[in-house]
Amino acid sequence: MLMLSLCEQIIELVSPEDTDPDADPLAVAVGIDEQAWTPEDPVLLRLFPEAYTEDPAASSDFRRFTERDLRQTKLKHAQTVRDGLERSGEKVLLPLSLGPSWLGFMNDVRLALGERIGIDDDFHEEVAELPEDDPRLAMVGVYDWLTYLQDSLVQIMLP
């Protein structure tokens, strides 16, 4: 199932690294990493962007204090979706209480896909000109499908 595969890919992508056994126990308890690096993978950089583009030191500090928690949240969203899909039959019934996790997960997948296939303001015009055998077309289809699902869920959740 496509959605399960997307869950597993996001889980693998965002899972935080194990903490150093010699790390400060207080820092570990509150989720602060001793050091933080800007991701080299453009998808990770999109999911965990620089907070201060003009100040690398401040951005690094911000990343140290926030990235582990952000990763845990994204991981939890993907695991929630995966667990719900694995428990469901052919039809997925989604309790509204899980809506935020599903929305967060779909947003993360859309950001990742968008980065991989180069979606920008002009992209949909470019898609019309892609040859039929371009592998990006399948990813664009998944991206558009997730956009539809995400919008549908938002509309249902609105008061």
C-alpha cells in the first residue's frame, strides 16, 4: 500500500539519531543535543529549515534546542498514520482526534516530495511539458493526491 510505504520512508528519514551515552543527562532529558548540523539532504533541510538564515550561530543553537523534539513529533505523526493503516481493513476510518497527526504526516510527505521533484511556483506549467515517461509524473500524481486528501481532511475538521 502506497501510504504505508510513505509512512516507512518518513519514519526512516526523520528518526532522531541515538543520543550519545556520555551526553549530559539533563540535556538528554529535555531533548537538547550537544551539537547540531545543518542537514546536507535538501529534503531534511526542507523539513528542518534554518531558523536564522543571516546568523549561522543562532540557527545552530536553535537547531540544538528544537530539532530533536521536531523529529519526535514528525516521527509520532508517521507512526500514528502507519498504525492506523495497519489496523484498518480496506476502508480507513479516521477519528477526528487523529486528524492533526494525519495532517502533519501528509504535510511532511508533500514537503519531501515537493523538494525531490522540484515543485516551485512555475512547476505545474512545467509538468504539462514533461514527457509521458518522466518518472517525476508518478510523484506529481502522489503529491496531488496527498494535497486532495489533506484539503479534504481540513474541510472536515473545520468547525
